[in-house]
Amino acid sequence: MSLLSRGPVRRSARLMTVSTMDVCITEPQFDTTPTFKRRISSVEKVGPDGYAIATSEAIIAPAPEEVCSPPVAKRQKRAAKAEEKGMAKDPDGLEHTETPTKPKRRKKEIVEPVYIIPEVEKKTTTYRGRLGYACLNTVMRNKKPASESVFCSRTCRIDSVKKNGIDFVKDLGRKNVQDLLTLIQWNEDNHIRFFRLSSEMFPFASHEKYGYSLDYCSDLLAQAGALANKYKHRLTTHPGQYTQLGSPKPNVVESSIRELAYHAEMLDLMGVGPDGVMIIHGGGVYGDKPTTLKRLKESIRNLPPNIFNRLVLENDEMCFNAEDLLPLCEELNVPLVFDYHHDNLFPSSIPPKEIIQRANAIWKKRGIRPKQHLSEQRPGAVTILERRAHSDRCENLPPDLPDDMDLMIEAKDKEQAVLHLHRMYGLQPVIQASLRPPNKNPTKQTQGRKSNKRAKAAKNSLDKQLEEADENPAGDFEEEPIVHGDEEDA
């Protein structure tokens, strides 16, 4: 009669044949390793270590339960794994699964990089006016995580309006105004008290089909205006370059007036005073500058009072220089913003000092504080298109700048360009933590929205027109549809 052996034995073991009389099973001894062995007292063949080596004649069969139990260490390991996976045992010994609790992901701590701010060349000036920047704050816009980013130009496409409805668009406007409150406070903390509002504050508000009133956001706009007035900040706007009141096409003029009405409504609801002006360019000349000026004059005369009271014209670098617009401004009592960079590209025969004096007389007559624009061309710029692009920062205040003039800095680095001039000329205290280093390798290529792939084809077409205009400033420019282009990339 054979006794059947069970369980793992040494790998070298063969099946064994033993006699019932010959076998005496002792108390099983277990190793703590995964493979364990059963010691016996009498077998047909025993190895030198005292463990059975079976022959090929035996038949494998189960051994008694107490012999086959797993080792204690294995049971403990299995219990630990079950506990990790949410397994538990009932009193009867059966396992059941509990719903595991998903561990909360720990937020990655954002470490603010250490910026090395180079020293600036110290300069002197008698100027003590306010320096401002346009639309976007680079420090607040680039905050991490992105959910904490602060900006006032959330917008969308027409397809999004059709898909999500006008309430979706209005909510974007509400968020923009909420962030405006944060920006005004940041500006005050950093001694910047002049700011240009983005034309994208309320997307499609002036659209012919999808346009809407801003009354739904009047309370929030009033809060923003009250905060600006409390700190004596000046807020202005700059509707897009395609807002052309001198266009020969009635539909373009109508779209331009709707755009101006939207900006005027926003400023009115904010409670901004007469210093909150809306600046536009003369537009295209359409092959006949004198005739275009007549149309521009007629359109301005017919504007509603709330629009006319805030309207200001600015000389540009392609079509209408300061000398072209100054007689119209003096006749209609419309203030003129003198842009130094544009005057360098398309100068007048009248010296800047005289233009500024005549323009300031209009501002004073209207009871509005004067303002001017300052920018510089990028390093290495040669062609007219390259020279038009604004530099990252300005290195000099203009020599003809009146001491009490509000000066809008139209530069790519936005608030950093203002802080740069504050440091250079000692105009205002500067908070070190608000400073960012300048680009070490500035290029003559623009990097804003105007340089995206979709705009390349339009740019190439415009390039030719600009070169022709450089030779013939009275050339014909076809107007474009109204867009929200308030020089946010300035």
C-alpha cells in the first residue's frame, strides 16, 4: 500500500514510493520561504539533507489539511495586501470588498522663479505726469496655475455664440470686469494710475446681429469705475484701427458708430469722467485724402453727444499725420492725441512742439487732461512694416514732452515698460517683486496676435500696400470689417 505525498518538494525531487509501515510523519516544520518541505522518518530514498527524494513510481495526492496550510508569513502578507485593496473579513472568515477611497491628489506647489533684474541707466527729467499701459498686465496674465490668471480680454468666436448662446458671451464680459477690479488694485499698488481698457471686455457687444446692452453688468462696472475714481486713475479706450468714420461705405460707418457706442456705454456705466476718452485713427484715404477728410468731418458732426464728447483723433504712420488732422480737430473742437512714433514714420512739416501746443489748446478748451502716445521701433528694423512694430520697452522720454502730460506707453512688455521708465527716471517707487527681466535678444519681428499663422496671408498682402504707401502716402487703402483691435499687442 502506498502513501501519497503532496505539496511542493525540492525542485530536484522525483515522485516517491513508500510503505505504510515504513512512514512516520512528524509535526510539520515550515520554512518562511515560499517553498516549504515535509520531513519524514522513513522513505525509500532520502537525500543527504534528510528530505525525501521521490521515485517515479508514486502517485501524487493531497496531504492532510494541517500539513498543506500556507506558512504564517504568507498569510500575513496576503492579509496586508487585502487591507491595502480595501478587502476585509467577515466574522465567518469570508472576504468582502469595500469601496476603496480615492486618495486626494496633492496640489503641486508653485514655486515663483527668482528673477535677476539688471540695473538701468539713470536719467533725469522734469516730467511728473502719469505713465500708462494698454489692456494687458503680463505679470497677472502669466500667473500659475492658469486658473489664477488675471486678464480682461476673454473672448470667443461667432460659432461659440451660436452654440452656447448669448448668456455664455455675457458671462465672459462679467469675468473680464471682475478681473479689471483686480488689475486696478495692482496698478495702484505699483503706482501706475493710467490704463487703457481692452475693447474685448464685452465680446461682440457692437455686433450687428449678436450685439447686446451692458445693463446686465452695470453694478459690476460701477464698482470698477468707483475703484478707479477712488484712486484717481485714468481709464481710456482705443477702438480698433478699422473703426473708420471716413469710409465711403455706409455699412462700414454704421459699424464704426456701433463700436464707438459700445465703448461709450461701457465708460458711462463705469462713471468715468470726461478724461475717459476714446481714441481712433483717421482711417484709410481711399485714393482721395481731401474727400475722405470731408466724409470724416461729416460723420463726426453727426455723432450722438455721448460719443462725440469722448471722441479723440490720433495721427497714424500711414495715412493721416498730425498736420492732416489738426485743422479738422481745431474746427470741430475734437482733441488730438500726438503719437511720437507715428510722427517719426510719417512726419509733418510742422515741428512736434508746435503741434503739441496747438493740440493742448483744444484739450484745455474741452476741459480734458491732455494725453500722448509713446513707443519705439524694434532693434534692427528697416522696412516700413518692421519699423511700425513696437519695441518691448522704451528707453527715452521725448524731449518735447510737457511736464504734466499723461503718456501712454505702447510697448510689448506692457506694465514692465512703465516700471522700466519709473526706475530710469525716478518717477515712482518700484516694487522689486513686480519686476521682470527684459528679453536679452529682442527681435525686429512682432510676436503678438498679428503674427499668427492665420494672419500671414493678410500680412503678405498688406506688405505690398505698405511699401506702396511708403512711396505714396496718399495711396488707397481698402477698409476691413470691424474687429476688436485696440492695440492690445502694442
